[in-house]
Amino acid sequence: MTSYFSTLLWGTSQLDDAVDKATSELLPSGSEDIALNLEISDQIRSKSVAPKDAMRAMKRRLNHKNPNVQLLALGLTDTCVKNGGDPFLVEVASREFMDNLVSILKIPALNHDVKNKILRFIQNWATAFEGRANLSYVGEVYKTLQHEGFNFPPRDPALTSAAMVDTQTAPEWIDSDVCLRCRTAFTFTNRKHHCRNCGQVFDQACSSKTMPLPHFGITQEVRVCDGCHAKLTKKHKSHRPSQSVSATRHRSARDMYDSELQRAIQLSLEEVGASGLKRPGYVPSASSWQTSEPPIVDRSSYPSAVSQSRADEEDDPELRAAIEASLREASAPKPSAPLSIETPRTEHAGFNYSSGSGYAQSYPPNSATPRPTVPTLPSYDLEPLEEDAILTFSQTVEQLQQQGGRDLSRYPAVSELYDKANALRPKVAMSLSDTGRKEREYLCP
């Protein structure tokens, strides 16, 4: 009656609007708004909507001339059958709904897809309603259609189980003259209130709590008695410890992994500071120095004698020091009197420059044409500790990536190593440029 007057005063009810939206002609063929269908079924299950009004709204859309609207209305009806609760099942199994469905089925020009879907749903509902006397009319309609020669599709046991339509619904309200908890009689001032969870009546003192009832499809706060409130609250709290324990275990495992990585980085830093060049990750040999240098030129295009002399120079640090001293002395300003050649020869008498090195002597011969002055440039060679800082940062980052640590910002020690290595970038660039210059001077004197 209330819905009737609201329809007269306000036009289409909210339920009709929701049903029209769920079965709109604008929806593509074969696509259903599952979320809206479930929302409508929850409204029916929570008794916010009268089951008979819901049945008549779907019946109205089933009588539509558009086949797409009929298909969507059938899908919405099946969703509400599975989730709307027993009161709605009674309305679907009524003669008003089933006879209208049979009349649609017997239309000669009925769409083939609509006909097959009606037959499939009648078969599924009849199988799921077996053994329930108040829903037996669906089974009678199913048998009548079989005798009339309608071809039903093969049965799907997963879709015809009785458990598919067993849903919890809010209980029917129980009336009484006294509070069923404290036995206090109801009066003009002591009014009766129904508990939405158990359906019994209580006074204000015994039913002052409110809470949602999601197991009945009720998401808003509704009145419950003190007993149901205590029982549901205790049941809700019993599920929390297991979730908190699993979350704590996951958090502790991650914290332990992070602490181990932090400790490994800290030990690496302490090892670098304590042992310096003796750290296992850094061996200052000629081969490692040669591999760390980028290939500036293609040495394969030069003669083998030049390559051999270059290798001898790199392998002999004393020879390299002597050449650098020669370059510095050659770039020094010329004195007024000529220098004696014997003096520098006695200083470097221990070196044999004529054996495979391509040099006849350390200094250019005293000739009329003086050698052009070579400008002296500062040395940009990296110190051993600087090379070790770069290698330590590189090895630490590789180790973290192998262990799965992608977010390096969570490790302060890595940031410290990065700052040290990043500060050496200008010097590394100048060192590479200086090395290339020396190589060009050596190969093209």
C-alpha cells in the first residue's frame, strides 16, 4: 500500500528506476550490469523492497517488445532468484509470474534467444525448487511444457543445485505484549522495537544498539537487540586475530630482510674503511686496471711492435715514471747554457731504453732544431681509495639487485656510497681525457 501511494504521488518508484536502468535498451546486447543486479537483489533480500513489487517490476520489463530488454530482464530475475531470499522465490513461483512467462513463451514471433533463455531458466528453477511445497508450481509448469513438446536444453548440475537459491534473509517479525528479554510490558511510553537480526520485539533499554547486517544484505545501520549485538560483535572480533597475525608475520619477514641488507652494506663499508686496498673486491693489478679503462682507440690497426711497447710500458711502472719525468723536464724552460747529456743518463742508468721500446735515449739529441715545448698538464689519475669507492658502489648495487632489492632509496648506506662515487665523476672524465691525450702523444710523437 505504501509503495502504491508513493507511486501515485512521486511517479515511478526507486525500484522501477533501478530495474529500468538494469534492463535499459541502451545496454549492448549480451552485457549485463552485474553490480546493479546484485544491488537490486540485496534490496529485496533486506526487505527494503517488497518482494511482490520487485516481481511486478521485472514482469513489466519481460513484456517489453525489445528482445534485448527481455533478455536483460530474464538475467535480472535469475540473479534475484539466487540472491533475493525465500520471499522473492514465492513471488516468482506464483501463478501471476509463471503464467505470464508461459504466455510470452507461446508467442509465435518470439525471438529465438529469448525463447531458449526462458526454457533454460524454467528448467533450472524447477530443478532447484524440488521438494519445496510453496514453490511447486514451477515444477508443474515445467512438466506441462515438456508434455506440450517444448525442447529444453541439457541440464547443468552446477546451475540446478538447490544450494544456488539458499540465501539468508531477514527473519519474520514476532509480535508480543512484553519485551522478550526483560519481560517488561509495553506501554504508551515504553514502546516496542523489533530486532532486525532475530525478528523479536524488545523495549528501548534492551535494543538501543545499531549495526549493519551484511549477511542479510543490509549495509546501513539498523536496530538490533543487545544479545544479537554482543554475539555479532564477538563473532566479528574472532576473525581479526588470524588476519593480524598473518599481517604481522609478513611485516616481520620484510623487516628482517631489510635489516639483513642494511647490515651487509654496513659491513661492506666498514671493511672498505679498515682494510683499504686489501679488500677482497679490489686487486690493483695491471690486468684489472687495463679492463677498467674504456677502449679509446682501436689498437688492432697499429703495428704489433707499437702494441708490444705499449704493453711493456703499462707492465713496468718504473718505465712509465721515467717517461713522465722526461716529459716534464722537456717542458721546463731552457737555460742560457746548454745542459750536459751525461747528467740525466747517470741518474737513469738502470734502464735500458734501446731494447724493444723504440727509444734510443731518454732525451732528444742536441741538434740545431730544438724540440717544441710540450705544455705541462695536471695529473688526473684516480687515487686507489677513489677507485675502491667506485668499485664498492658498483658491487653493492649489483648485490642488491641480485637479492631482489629494487627500491634502493630504503638503504641509507647505498645513498652514501652513491654520493662518494658521484663526486668522482668529473675526475673520472678528466682522467679518461688525459689518458687519451697521453696515448696520442705516445703513438704519434
